[in-house]
Amino acid sequence: VLTDPRQQVDQMTLLTSYWG
């Protein structure tokens, strides 16, 4: 089962927010 793309986007947003 592939992970939900939304989850991946959420992780990316969290990372960018953290780094930003």
C-alpha cells in the first residue's frame, strides 16, 4: 500500500515550516 500523497505533502510542509 502506497503512502497517501497528502501525508507526504504534509511532511514537506512541516519540514519547510521548520526550516523556514
